[in-house]
Amino acid sequence: MNYPVMTAEEAARLIKNDYVVGIGGFSSVGVPKAVPAAIAKYAVEEHEAGRPFQIGLITGGATGPAVDTELPLAHAVKFRTPFQSNANMRKAINSGEVQYFDCHLSMIGQDVYYGFLGKMDVAIVEASEILPDGNFIATTSVGIVPDLVAHADKVIIELNHAHEGKLKGLHDIYLPEMPPYRKPFMITSPGDRIGTIDVKIDPKKVIAVVETNLRDNQAGFKPLDDDTRAIGAHVSNFLVNELKRGGIPKEFLPLQSGVGNIANAVIGALGDNPDVPAFSMFTEVIQNSVVDLILKGRCNYVTGSSLSLTDDALDVMYAHMDVFGERLLLRSQEITNHPECIRRLGIIALNTALEADIFGNINSTHVMGTKMMNGIGGSADFARNAFLSIFTTPSLAKGGAISSIVPMVTHTDSSEHSVRVLVTEQGVADLRGKSPSQRARLIIENCAHPDYKQLLWDYLRLSEGKGFHTPHSLKNAFKMHIAYEETGDMRNAKFEM
């Protein structure tokens, strides 16, 4: 297929002020890099010439520096959805410069289809190969790329030769029908294929192909510390005990894991535990630990929406494609995060929290209830529908000035009804079948840091015995947060009788 070939700078000038632009990629990999960076430079030129230039951004998830660093620095973003993990974009969102729509990752493709976010003018996506019929092979993620190219008026493809010939056959691309015509997703195990290896596209939409040779350059993980090791060990031991007592089938169940150091450590700990059988994963993000576990025979199969791997881990995968080609599959986030698949497969979901309250409500997104961190991502997609929903968090932040266990979370992303187990480096609180008072006692005793236990016990005792089903004190619920804002340390909180 003879698509027009351009430089990134030429393609960038096809983007006009006030366009809504879809950007491919997920967890900062498989993201087009050259064209978004060129758009940022073009925006600066337009602003210096006194002309307005801002665009709306719709992505599958986090997109990395070419999008979420360069564009906000150029003041080129009007609104952004659904997830980001970048300091510059975060600053623009929290200052009010960028209007941010946070939503469940399983829903964004459907929102695009129905036009809830406006007409999409241009989609910019990354491909590892363009096929003779004009369709293309995606790179290290899928995200909502099939939705973007299906519903955008025009498409720009970055053809990334860094992955050329390496990924063909690793994708399972399936674009669901919309209600009321949607059919069941015929997935009964993580490796079931329901789609095609390529992304289908109307050739008439393609207005430019930009050739690149750029790796994702994912940041490495921090070395494990005592807290992350302890959290990993607690989760691993808890699941082994559940397995022994019959709470988990002897074949085990597929795992989902969130993003970051703790998630990577937990999966690594499970893989290293000889009492945990070799397992499969049905998840969003495939991280470094999974590569090691597949090579060791500890992970049988993994399906996800992105290969969020450092360069060295990606090189290991490419060197062993005879193994990974049989055990790894990349899908759209509409499939990996879909409640139907999560519930049917009986996923054990492992996600992280910013803070948890003593009744089991989880804040995944807002610092002190007001400042956006990254977004809800897919955590609630899995938490609400999983066989077993586990949230993890270190018990302390800011050198001990903040307790991650609080009387009431300042923002609720996953409610007590979706949270089955809470784990910190201090221990495990199994919340299943427990009343609010029982949950509070378990969480304080097992998960709170010793520096904060007495403060939390004092809070609970202020309200117990007053005829409340949930023993909250409205005048004291945020006293720990207020103490931090006023004095810099939650331990200075004073509760009122």
C-alpha cells in the first residue's frame, strides 16, 4: 500500500488548532514519539506567532514523555483522558490549564465510539509493519488503537523499524460490536484468540506515514526495599494459605497486577514461592518480572495490553521468541479490562492504593483529595469484578509524616464493597464477611504503622457504641489530613470528643 511518507515535522502541520487527537499506546509503550514531539514544537511556533494552538488528547493510558512532557510544556493541551503518569501533565491538570477526564480504562473505547468525547479528527498510532493490504501490525502495546483508527477521520502512522519483524503474531486484535449487537467474548483461558494479528484500517484515512527507529526507553525499577519485599511476601503467603485451605482452586487462578515497583515485587515474590503453582496472567501491563518467570517456567501464559519492559528485558524477550511466541499475547484494553472476562476467568487482582481508610475504601488517584496523581486506570475494572481483589500500599509516606491508613479516604475510587484484602508491609487484613467495625479493627491492628495505631484506635473509639453501623466521626474524619496540611505531620492530629 503506497501511503504518503512524510517527516514528523510535515505530519505535525496537518494537526490544526482545536483538533481532538487520539494517541496510541498504553503504559508509555507502543506510543508514537516523533509526531507528538513535532506537534509540541509546532505549537510553540504558533504561540510565538500569536496564533492559538491547543488540542484535545484521547489515549489508551499513559503515553510517556513525547506526549505528556512535551505537549504540556508547549501549553498545547486543552483536555486529556483517561490516564497519565507524568509530572508535567500532572502539573498542568492540577493547575487547571488542562481539563482532565478520569475514567475506567475499559470504558474509553466505547466512549470514543459513541462520540462522548467529541469527534476525533486525527489518530496517531505506532506500527511495526504495514502489510500489503494497508493494515498494520502494532508494536509493544494495543490499548485502544483499533478504536482510534476505526473512528478517527484521519490517521497518521509512525512506522517504527526498531520492532520490525519481531512482533508479528503476538497481537489478538478484536473490535467489539456496540450494544445491542455485542456478542460474548469467547475467552475461557488467557491464551484464547478471538481476533486477528493485524489492526484493520480504511486506507483512505491514512494521511501520512512517518518512519522512525525509536525504542520505548522505559525507566528501570527501583531496587527492592524492605517494605516492598515485605508486601510481596505477605501477598504470597496469604495466597498460599488460601490455596491450602481450598479458598483458591488447586490449579490456581490467573493474576492481574497493577503498575510499578510494588506490583513488580509482588509478582516476583509469587513466582519465587515454591508453594505457588506455575500460574497464568490476564492483566493490563506485562512488566519485567513476568519475562523472568516465563523463562523459569513459573508463568505459563500471560495476556495483557502492553509490554511495559525496560530495554534489556525486551531484548531478552526478542532473543527467546520461540518461548514467548507460545506464551504471550497482546490485546485491546477493552478485552483485558472487560468485566465479562475478569469475572469468567476468576482473576486474582493485585492493585496499589495511595491511601486506604479503616473501613476498606481505597483512594487510588487524589493526593489529599484534591491533587490528581495519575488516574484510576484499570484498578476498579478488576477490583469490582475479580474473584479476589487485593490492594497494597506501604503504611507510611513522606518519611512517616503521612499514614496511608486513615480514618476516611479523601477520595474514593474503589469502595469497601469491592475491596476484599488490604496489605501493607505490616501485614494482611482479610475483609471478607466483616462488618465495618470488624474491618476497622483488622486494618488498624494488621496494616497500620505502629506510629499511627494509637491515633487510629482513638478515632475508632470516639464513635463506637453510639448506635452507628459505620462508626465515623464527621468532625474528626479528616483531622489527620488537616494536621498534615497545617503542621507537615499527621501525627499531630488532635481529635475532638
